[in-house]
Amino acid sequence: MTDLTKLKISEARDALRKGDVSSVDLTEACLAAIDKADALGAFVHKTPEIAMTQAKSADARIKAGDAPDLCGIPLGIKDLFCTKGVPSQAASAILNGFKPEYESTVTSQLFDAGAVMLGKLNMDEFAMGSSNETSTYGNAINPWRRGNDDTALTPGGSSGGSASAVAADLCLGATGTDTGGSIRQPAAFTGITGIKPTYGRCSRWGIVAFASSLDQAGPMTKDVRDAAIMLEAMCGHDPKDSTSADLAVPNFEAMLTGDIKGKVIGIPREYRMDGMPEEIEALWSEGRKMLEDAGAQIRDISLPHTKYALPAYYVIAPAEASSNLARYDGVRYGHRAKLAQGDGITEMYEKTRAEGFGKEVQRRVMVGTYVLSAGFYDAYYNRARKVRTLIKKDFEDVFAQGVDAILTPATPSSAFELGKQHTDPVEMYLNDVFTVTVNLAGLPGIAVPTGLDKQGLPMGLQLIGRPWEEGDLLNTAYALEQAAGFVAKPTQWW
């Protein structure tokens, strides 16, 4: 077989089981592609020795008839996931040299299923960013280009390295994390599929924390079927994570029938933003028609507190970040600043954190500390928590009225130039306008590529589902994917 890296997970699984290809062959093809793609900045820690060892073990399992769906499948792992003995820096200088002595629950489950780790993937520092420009490793680059324009574009963030690697066929799938849209926005920017499951569906243990009540792991893949396969392996109850749900994990792939006749799809009027590009509005209308033609009922709905979601998110997330990042002090692990004679513990903390944290992380830590401080806690943080409850209730009310899923744009634009928004943090934060509500409400959301803009760049739509009903959400996304027929790929330039 040729072009092994272009295979989808489902195709590779079937080929492995038939004996048409080996995991070693697949892994060697991916490793070769990764070595030729340094210009993308997607992989930041390559692990070829681990990959080949795992691939050989996977081939033995397959030969013995013990082959879970992901057995032998080469994947990329976002640098936010702790991987035993492998650098796990969360793309931050403050964790330079940190190699955990433990494995995150999600990666443990993937490896137990026989998946192969090709390496660690680039991301925004501590997952704080929407463009993958805050990484200590440097930018990740979108493999897509605007026509004949060579301008470097963002792959989105924070899971930009994951999105870039999957879109460029460097791996068959990748892990991502989503705190305010960090799986769905980069997926839309790079023409791939990304799902954020219900909060608590995937364990957060061993994933470097940004905002603990919002963070959730999920897969980034080439299509919806692959997302279903990979998500099933990532899910499950974990006693080490107190927020992990003790619920059975269904066979998500078996639920992909494409039949959505009678399903009610809500179209929220509040997502029609002033200044929304015509192409995004047109894509949304096309998606609505696609689902209607597939037999779904379309219903206009209202989510009245949506306009408060972005400000509430940018109070709650920095507040939790300032608390979570207090542990990085130069005492126990990671970077420690060189001290002058006479410096004490306070100076060590200050210098270490000033050197180790990038500007965006420093900004969010300061915002978070401010909104949690005496005199401002009630004015900002407590008020944001109350708004979050109202946003959650908006969704609960809509679902109680019989709506099965909600269709919205995934992003307010297609991929933008690197450096274009980096100087204006508020403009950058607006990239999350369609996605943060899902995290605040703890709901599952999926981004599906559905078209190209006039510059030839991919655009995606988002579907939001009922809590714990990822299978139903994936099936609706599958119907949308089938109707859209998106098969475009970036032209290789790297």
C-alpha cells in the first residue's frame, strides 16, 4: 500500500486486521513524514524508539487475535499530557526538562488499546491561546495556504500542533484538550474533526491543568468515524479524578448510522454576531439546509445569556489558572532562576515565574489573581459563576423542550495570519465566541469541516449535544459530514 500516512484510523484498522499492512510499516511512514515536516512546528518531542517498540508489540497483538480498534495506530500526543519518561512541558519554559515518572490516564488507556505514540505535539503555553503563538517551542504552522499566497497561517490553538499534524497526515489522529474551544477551533481552521466530550467523560488525571472546571480531553481526527473510535478508547471512569463520571462508555462507532430523521436541531439566534463574515453566515445556512434535507427538524431557539459567556469565561478561566499555576515556583521541579547573593525565597519565586512564564500566561495569572482578591471576588468571580449557572440553564431549558442538538458556526473566521492578532489579546479572545458556552455548561461539542472560503481555506460548523449523549452527537455530525462531502486537503509545501 502507498501513502500510508493518508489512511484514516478506520481504514488502517481494517488493513491491519487483514494483514495488508503492519503497524511497523504505518509507524515508519509517519516517522518519515514527521522528519520532513519540521517547517510546520507540529511535533516538538519526537519519540521514534518508543513508537517502534509499541508498533512491534501491536503487530504481535494483532497476530495473536487480540486487537482493539486502536491497536497499531500511530498517534500524536499534545504536550499537555504527561507521558512517562518523555518531556511534558505544556509548551512552557518553566517546565523545561520535566520528564514525569507517571502516565496520564488518557494516554495510559490509549497505549493499553495498542496505540503507538509518535511524539509530543506543539500547543499554546499551558493551553492559553487561540493561535499557537505562545509556545516556548515557537509557532505551529497551518499546512493550509491561501491560494498561491505563502503567508504563514495559524492552525488555531491551543491544540494547534495536534491540528496541524493531523491535517498534514503526519499522524492518523491526535489528542487535544479543550478549555474554551481549543479542540474545536483548530479543527475548523485545519479542515479536520475535533470533539470535546461532556465534562467528566475523559479523565483529567495527568493532564497539566489550566482551568480545572473547564478542561476536557478529546480526539482530533480526519473524520467523524475516527473521532468515534478514538473517543471510546479515551473515555472511562477514573478513581484518580474526582470529576470523572462513573458511566458506561458506549460503542460510539456503532451508533454512526447517519439516520437523523425526526431529530430536532436548534439554531440559536444569539449566535448571529454583528460583523460576522458573509461566508460564515452562508456556511451556517448551508449546514442548516443539509441537516433539514437529511430529515431533521430545524427550530429557531434562544440562548439569552450567550452575550455574557465570553466575559464570564475570561474571569473564571484566569481565576482557576492563577490557582493551578501557583505550584510552579522553582522549588520542586522545572525551571529555577539563578539568584543573586542575598536573594531569598521571595526573589526566587518572582524571578523564576518571570523567566518561566510567557506574557500571555503572566497576563492571565494576574487577571485571575485580581478577580480572586479581597474586594473583587464578589464583583467579578462570584458574578461570573452566577452567569455560568444561567448559561447552563439556557441549554437545559432548550434540551427540555425537545431539541436534540444545536448547530452554530465553529469560528468567527477562517484561519488568520500568524502575528496578526497576537498583539491584541481582546481580539484574540474573540476567537472563542462560539465555543466557550459549551465549556461553561459542560456539554459535548464537535467541529466538522463543511466547506472552503473564497481563499481556499477550510471552515467548520459546530454541533452541541445533550450531556453524556456523545453517540447521538457523533451521529448527527456524521450526517452533516456525509451531506457536506468535505474531502479537500492542503497542498504540500513543507
